[in-house]
Amino acid sequence: MRIEEITIRHLKMAMKAPFKTSFGTVHEKELLLLEVKDVTGTIGWGEAVAFVAPWYTEETLKTTWHILEDFLMPILLHKDIVHPDEVSAMFTPIRRNCMAKASIEGAVWDIYAQQSKQSLAHALGGSKEMIEVGISVGIQSSIQKLLDLIKGYVGMGYKRVKVKIKPGQDIEVISAVRATFPDLPLMVDANSAYTLHDIDVLQQLDAYNLLMIEQPLAADDIVDHAKLQKQLKTPICLDESITSLEDVRKAVELGSCGVINIKIGRVGGLTEAKRIHDFCKEKDIPVWCGGMLEAGIGRAHNIALTSLANFVLPGDTAGSSHYWYEDIITPEVVVEDGYIRVPQSIGIGYTPKMDVIEKLTISKKVYR
Ligand code: OSB
Ligand code: MG
């Protein structure tokens, strides 16, 4: 394959409800959509998941566009590629900027799957036909509101519930959730809101039979997480701290976590995500697929990745209708009884809805 043309579209999508974490609130999602065309006319799609502000990691929508335009596209355009694994190798001279890299690499994987006449899931080595999904619930204005929401998600069949916490909105919240739902597979996500000074609070969480505590400490830390893990019964799951297989290797070696959240954007693409999956499988570390409030293209990539065998814990890939009034793909992603069926057709298995995409596009540029 040889990439000859790339169209970047900046989309703005209204969310059904704002999503609040310890680092901030997303009211409407803005994202970059990449339409990548190879010399034979095959089109692959990628989604850049960075937010407008650098709260979650340092990347933003604008930095991804800049890195794509000025560095990644000049490396990729008009070069012969045999396999998508080559793309991350081509990008190694560019440090980090993982979400920018992942957006274009995902589109190359899509083209590769289509041209080798297989589903993206199959191309990645995935074999599951159904994947289990959970739901991530943002910080709410009251505990009652949270309990009502969770009741609804449990009724919809979601396989586990993740509750966002932050200092001051943690023990009281989780104790109410646990009292109301004694058997619910439950976890919390702090998005780096705590330090080792908060060890008392974090140890109190051990009392609530949580599946894991996601990213309690700083994004750039694995040393304090190792100290914390030694003093907790509940496994720590790393999210923000993991940007590569090397990060995972070091975290596992130090004992910083018992679970890894893999996000394609955060680790620089599907090839690196697959490598992390394979390493964790060998080390007996369970993994699951995290989410970035993706629109349909990102969701499709998450589903394909989650079909790999060691994604043994439910992921955060909710159905399209959870966040969106209308998603940008057809059919939309449907969750039934907590499962998503992995598409078996060629490519990502969903078709971009061009009319909806055009309607949501606020700017666009074509590169050749
Ligand atoms: O930490 O996993 C996170 C959303 C935005 C930024 C970071 C995170 C999240 C979520 C929601 O938890 C995941 C999703 O439903 O897409
Ligand atoms: Mg997280």
C-alpha cells in the first residue's frame, strides 16, 4: 500500500450529558477524523482522541493536527508499506505525541484489513466474537443522582461500573454505591487526583470489594504507585502512566499495578496496543480497553482490539447512543446485555455516514 491523500476533518459533537472527571468536564466532544486514501483508492479511517485542553495527557486537538501535518504525514505519504506494523517504526524519530500517531496508524490498519480481505479484529489477531463492556460514570452533583444512573446501567446489562472519584468525593460516594449494589462489579477511577499523602483514604477503599483502583496517583509516576500497591489489597490499574510497552514493562517490574488499561491513542496505535496485550498475557496481567469518549471510528477500533484474548475485563466502550444523539457510523455500536458483537465483515465493519460527518465538520484540509 502507498498512502497518497489524507483528509483531516475537525468535528464538534454535542454530548447528551457533560462528562466530569477529577481533571475537568467535557461538555461537547471535539475530535479530528482522518480519511486516508491509498494509491488504489482504498480508504481507511482514523480518529484522533485528544481533547481540546491538555488535562488528561499533554496532547490537544491542535497539537495532534500540528504533529500530523508537519511531521507524521511527511513521513508516511507516498511511501510503500507492506504491513501496518511498519508505521510505528517509521514514526520512532518523533517523540511521544501518541494520539497523533495512533490516529493515522489506525487508518493504515483499516486499509490493510480491507486489502487483505479480513476484519480489523482478525487482522489484529482477535478471535472473540462478543466482547464484554462496562460503563464509566462521571462525577455527579449528588449521590442520589449517581445511584439512579447506576441503576439504569445495571438494568441495561453493563458488565461493570466504573465511578469517577476525587478527593472529597470518594469514600462516602463509594460506600453508598456498595450499600445499594452489594454484588455489582465495581471500580473507581481517580485520574491522578491523589498523592501518597492520601494513603489513608485510598486504604479505606479496600473495604468495598473493588475490582481495581484506576490511576490514583500522578500520570508521570510508577514509583509511588509501587509503594501504594504494597499497602493496598485492591489492585491498581494504570491508565495515564502507560504510554508504551516499555512503560508497562517497568511498571510490572516495579509492582506498580495489577491491571493495565490499554487505550490505543495513549500508547501510539494498534501495533503498540497489541504488543502490550501480548506482554501482559505472558505475564498474567489482565488488560481491558479504555475509552476517550470516542465517536464511531474510535469505537470501532476499540472493539476490534478488545477481541484479542487477554482483554479479559470489561472495557469502557459503551454503545454509540450512550454519548451521542447520532453517531458517525452505520450501523451504530449496540450493547446488548453488556455485550457488543465484533463485526466479522471486511475492515472496521462499520460505514462512516458522510452526511453526518459533513454536518459536524467545522474545518477540513486535504493533504497530498
Ligand atoms: O480516565 O478513562 C479515563 C473519559 C475521558 C478521559 C479519561 C477517561 C474517560 C473515561 C470514559 O473514563 C471512557 C469512555 O466512556 O469513553
Ligand atoms: Mg482512566
